[in-house]
Amino acid sequence: MSMISWKLPRNSKLLLTVWCLLVPWAAHASPCRVIDAYTPADTLSHRTADLPPADQLKAFRQGIIARYPGLYAPQVLDLSPAQNMDTLILASLASARESQTRAGLMVTLRQLVDRTQASFRNLDGFRCDFPIYLTDSLGQFDGAGRIVDGQRSLVLGVDALDGERGLIALPVFIAHEMFHRYHFMAGGFSDDDADRQPLWRTLWAEGLATYASRALTRGATIEQALMLPADLSQRAAPLRQTIAADLLAHLDRVDPDVYRTYFTYGNKAVAARGLPWRSGYYIGYLVAERLARRHTLGQLAHMPPRQVHALIRDALREMALPRT
């Protein structure tokens, strides 16, 4: 076997050092692939304004759903049996016609994706190798990890986000959703399975993403990181012991009712119990904040399940103790 010999040029050590520094930076800096599936829906909404409902539905199905079938698959929209898709489509078309802010929102979302990716650059193993869809979610979600056309993706519901602009801080929201993708890459934890996974996994996925969104967004407050309701931390803090004890008791269960109690918004039964909505995010944030005193964000994201489980259990046990 012959070998081709070559001589390193003068200053080769310097060149190699620069190359080694640039290669990982370039890998991190590879831009996120953002797919605009919303603008066609917005354009169609205005084009069909004077058409009968049946023709609006036909146009939406032919022009949008046929073009992006993966975004409107049942497992992506996750409609309840009581929801009628035709009703949702017509309502969403009407909402798009009325809004005057969505074109600007689209620009903002693209800018935030780029800015957030830059803030993730120092997280070990982060790669923006998943598609990010900007779509009309028919009012079903503002942001979610979904399998779209067989690929794990981040789907941002422009229509829902437009309605929430006065309620949430968009930079923190984007950081939260992108951290979920990173956490899955690094440690296999995700919010995608929602109430179909043991409670401790949801607590960790949501708690760490909530903590990370604040840590990675300059000037963010705990209220912004917790998002909704706006006074969640104030209302949940006095109930910390009770909530932590209940989460500890259900830690290893797959229980949709408990999930709805601590991780969903608008549940009337939760309000009747005197609990704030989404209080699991608050407790999860406190767990992550506590562990971040001894670990970096990258280390927390890569932490294996067995270690995470033990640390969450210990943290909840401590929180559940009566305060002295």
C-alpha cells in the first residue's frame, strides 16, 4: 500500500488550532431548518373570504392539508372525539382574516429561532437537525414536539401564539420548546408523550425546560419562565409542601388525571381544589434549580434516567417536609 506524504506548512499548528475551534462552532451554527407552512394558510384565508363554508373547507383541504399532510395527521393535531375538524378549520380561517399581527409574528419567530440557537451553542451535543414548522394548528397548540412525516419535529402554532402574545414572553417560550428537542437528543426525555409516561419523566422534562428557558434568556424572570398563569409562582409557593407530597405519591404512575391536575391549563376540577393550574411546572422548576447548583445545564440534560429519578425523589421528599 502506497502512502502520499505531505509536509505541513509553516504555522501549521496555528492553522490546525483554528480549524479545531471552527469545526465545532460550525456544527453548532448550522442554521435551523424553518418550514413556513403558515403563510399559504393565511393567504388562502383571505382568498376564500367570500366563498361558502363548503368551498372554504374544500380549498383548505386541497391547498393546505394536501400540501402538508403530516402537520394535519391525527397524532399531530391530537383532536378529542368531541372536536370537529371542519369547525376548527372554518374558525381558524376566520381568525386569520381578522388578525393584523401575524405577518410581523412570523418575522419575530424566525428571528427568535436564530437567536435562541445561538444561546444554545455552548450546550454539549446540541444540534439543530430537526425541522421547525410554522403552521396553522387550528387552535390546538402553541408549540409541541411531534412526529411529522416520520421525523421528530418542533411545530409552532402561529395562530395560537398570535392569541397568546400578550400573555407569554416569546423569547422564553421558544427557548423552552427548543430545549425540549435538545433534552431528547441528550438524555431521551421529552414532553411529547404527555400523560402517557410516568409522572417523574414529565416532571423532569417540563421542569428542566422551564428552568433552562430562564437561564438561557437574558433578563427572564421566573414568572416568564412559568408562562401561565402569570401568578403561578406566587400561588404555588404556599402550597409547595402539599403539591410536592402528592407528586411524590404518584411519581412512578402513568395517570392522565394526575397529569391534567399538574400540567394542564383550564381544568375546572383543579381550580375547585384551590390549586393553581400547571403547578407541576413550578415544582419541576424548583427541582431543576436545586440540581443546577451542582451541575451545568448540559450535564443535567445528559443525566441518565436512574440518576434523575433518584434525585427527583430526594428533592420532592425534602420539599414535602413541614417547614420549620
